[in-house]
Amino acid sequence: MRFRAKIVDLACLNHFSRIINTIAKLAKTCILRLTVCKLYFILSDKVANGGASMWCELSQGNFFDEFQMEGVAAEHNEIYLELVPENLSRALKTAQNAKAVKIKLTNKHCPCLSVAVELPSLSSSSRIVTHDIPVGVIPRRMWNDFKEPSVPDFDVSIYLPALKTMKSVVERMKNLSNFIVIEANLSGEMNLKIETDLVSVTTHFKDLGNPPWASEDGCESNSQGRDLESMAEACIDIKKLQQLLAGQQVNPTKALCNIVRKRIVHFILLHEEVSLQYFIPAVA
Amino acid sequence: MKCVIGGAQLRVFGRAIHAIARISDEFWFDPIEKGSVLPVFRCVNVLERNVERCSISTNPSDHHITFQLLCRHGVVKTYNLTFQDCDPLQAVFARHMCPNILKVHSRLLADVMIHFPTSQEEITLSVTPMKVCFKSYTEEDTDFSRTMLTEIQLSPEEFDYFQVGVDSEVTFCLKELRGLLVFSEAASVPVSIHFDRCGRPIAFSIEDLLLEASFILATLCEAEKEAATPEPACCPRPWDSSRTGMDKSDQPSMDGARNADTATSKKPQQKGNTPSMISAKPSNALAKQEVKNIPRGSERDVPGRAGAAMAKAAGGKATEAPYEKFHSLFFGAVSYKEKETIGDNFQSLVTASDTEEEFGALQSSQVL
């Protein structure tokens, strides 16, 4: 099992760092899956994670100048590592003006991702900062736990309002309640609601638009015949939503959510080179 | 950590020194008399803008020290604090005897330390004539599967002065050092690092026209099996000559505690252990460090072992952390005219513990 990669371009490095920072805000521990073409950051929906799960996918070619990996076996040419994304975030934080960053899978005292940052210095030779981030190697037999989640059979799919606006609304609501209700309909309307003994607050968004989803048999999306005004709602943990919104450092190209009435809310945030899916289950 | 906060507070004070018009006394005071002095100088920016003068006076009989901040618009803030006498102790450390000397701008050190998490307590400095390396320190029983390790390699060319007489690897407390780094960055002066093999102290010093500061930290010595109860290092007191006994301050500053914060704050007797002496008469500033000659008898025996701590407990805590921790922070305002009387009394503040006999007659202002 081998892995080595190198980033030389500063813009790519900054972009990569931002993605890692976002992941670090969403998960204390997560799985890094490496394949020949892609990197995945995966959080499975175990109880320990509060039921929320995450799937983040990026193409290595968009970030790395060099990328070589050898998986556990020829027919399973993948590597699954468990790590603390905050460590990776920290290692990259001070690499803002690096000449190069190399990431390597090593085994010193234990399996590690070694991040070596080459920094400019006043002398002829560079400064090298090395961070050894401990990782856990996930054995092949457990790989099935980390499959890509399928898009749920949702009741409503709607584009999100401007994330900055949504974030400030949710942050204020967080002070009042632990749970928030997201509801939306197929007419581009969304409400965020909280309700406590003392107060209830609702923020209304409209003209958001509903993304067209082609159904599997190629027909038009099956919203025809459905009541376009009826709201599908789910009550979720407000902190999880706030973490998702707070972690976004760059505006995504597309941001939408799929609501399964009283079951789960599925957020999809798409950037040019990276896609992030986040599932927050509804509370009873 | 006393020194850390001291540094930050004294940074303010260093700036305030320029504005001091009148001081009634030279004295030692403990920057962190349980946090009571720090609040006086809390807001640095506000201080710089508003305070015109700072007058500090003491009332020894009453055990009161008064800080008066004379601010703009006729506002006068007066702080009355009580203090306790502290006993004079001495750090013994001869900087000029150190085979390894590095001199570097504080900016570089700050750039290096930024890569370590703020929670990183101890750091190892490893030098050979070819390279310098700072790395996170790990104990033997560290759980590596949970700990992120960081290492920075520098080339000797990055240092203003680089002398490595002996390859060495010394481990010391980073947290304590950060205060000095903040201070020296504010003062924008180079930092000199003097050290030796592991176990022997490491000194970080900065020097400026108006003040000089020195941090002397103990380093971890892995090879030594003997436990040492560290002797807290104190600065001598220039004006209180009545107390030269070391009765109170012989307490070990830690009982295996690795956290110097708790160590130094636990024992009330040790309040005087990290004094920072500000003697600030800008026009006639004299480093009046009338170091009293501490009678040898009152010190514990020094078996001549590495480490700036002067005492060793026989037996003691062999299994507990042998890490000696102490620190002393010396500040002095220096003028170019030194009176002879001062010169005579001016004993070396720091001499190597095991060469003290040789240095008995030597009078050199090592710290300054």
C-alpha cells in the first residue's frame, strides 16, 4: 500500500486547504478513501456521529501535480484511511506560501500521513516543515460500510437560498432552539421554523427554484400531479445545519436540498472541482 | 506560566518605560501576583493611547505597591496591591560557557513556533553543524496513534550567528517561551540562544538599548535516572538585604508536576520566584542589581550535575518526571555609566553550578 502526492500550485493548495477546513468543521473523524482518480471524505451515519453522514468527492487531477497510489491489492486498488481532518487542516494552515506540499503515507511509529511543506526561507535551502498525522488503515472487509449513499426518494427538491443569508438566519435561531424545521414545496418556497414555549420564529424564502431531476426511466420528474404548494418538512438538529453552513468558505456553484418528509434532509453542494453531500436525519 | 504572562505584561511595561517620568524605587515585583498586577496593564492598545505616565511606588513597611497610571484628560488610575517579600535565589548558569550559540531574529523564531499547536507543551531543539531542527517532544508513553507530530528543519544559514560546538538535542517548555517571543517580536530584537547538551539549561536572551531580558529554561535530560527536585530560580533582591536566607524558597517547585503553571502557583512561598525587575530611570538608568552573595551554607549541596537547578533530592521521585522546570526572567535597564560600587558587588548572576568554585572570584555581568 503506497501513496504519495504533491501540490505545487498555490491556488490549488489554497483550494484544497479550504475543502479540508470544511470537512474538519463537519466531522471530528472521517474516512479518506483514495483511488487512482479521486479522493473521498466519508462520514458514515453511525450513531456516534449523531446520525449525520457525509460524502465529499474530488478529482485528484484538479489539485495535485503528482499523485501515485497503490491500493491493498491489484483488483482492489484503493486505500481507506481513518483520520482526524482537523489535523490535516492544521498541517496545511501554515502552508499558505509554500513552494510545495508533499503528502505521503508512511509508517513510523504507526501509519501516518506525512505532510511535508517546503517553505521559502532567507537562505538558499528551504525550510521544511513535516507533520506526521496518525491514520488508521481500514481493512478491506469493512469497506462496505463506506459506500456512496444513494439519493433518497425525496418529496421535494429545492435550491437553497444564498448560503450567507441562510447561515445568519440559522445562527440566530440556534440561540433559541435546538431543533429547526425545514420545509419546502415545489413552487420554490422554503421556510425555516423554530418553535419553543416562549417564541416561534419563521423565515420565509421564495422564488428559490426547484432543480429538475430526471427519473430513472427517463421521464419527466414525477412532480406532475403533485400538489405544488404542499410543504414537505423535516425537523432536524440545528447544530448540524449550522455546522454545514458555517463550514462553507466559498460559495458553491449549486446548492440544493432534498427533503424526505419527516425522515431526512439531503444537502448537495457542488463546486467546480468538488461535490459535497450531507445527510441530516430528522428527529422524531 | 509565569514567564509567559510576564512577558506579555512586560511588553506593555517595556513600552511604558519610555513614558515613565518618576519612579520612587527600584524593586522586584512578581508580574503575576495571582493575577493582580496583570489587570493593571491589561489593555495594551488602550494603554499606549491614553497613559501618559506610570508611576510605581512601594511602601515596604506596609507591603503595598502602588501603580499609578496618569492618563490623558487628567484621569489618574491608582492600583494598590499588596506584595510579599520574596527570598533571593540565584540561577547559576554561565552563558559564555555554552558550546552552542544561535542568534536569530525573533521573527524567525515566531515563524517556526507557529507551526506547533498552542497546546504543544514541550519542544525539542536538535542541532548539528549542518542543520537545526525543532520538533514536538513526545514522551516514551505517548500514544502515537493519536498524536500529530511536527518537525521543522532549518539551515544554519538562516541564523545571524550559528555556532554548534557539540551536537545536542535539548527539550524545553515551549509554552514558557512563547511569552518571550511575543515580547521580543514587539521589541523587534534578535534573540540569542545559548545551550549545551541535554540536561543543561538553555537560555534565550534579548538585548536592546534600554533593556535586556533572559529566559533560562531547564532542559529534559533523558539519560539521567536520578530525579531532581528543581530549585526554583530567583533573582536577587536589590534592596531588601535583610533576607538572604533561603528558608522558604527551598521548596521544590514541583512534585512531579509537569505543568509549571501549577507548580509555581501552588506554593505561596514562591511568589518571588520569577521576578522581573524593572529599574527604569531612563536618564540615569542603572542596573542596580546588587546581588547579595547568598551564603553557600544556605544552599543545598550541588553535586555538580547538569541542570540549572541547584538542588537535588536524594532518592526522591525517581519515577516521576525528572523534568526540572524553572525559569527566571531578568529585566534591567542599563546605562553606560556604571558606578564602581555597583561593579564590585556585581557578581555574576549566573554561573554554572558545577564550576562555581572556579568562578568564585570572577565578576562579570553575565546576564546583562
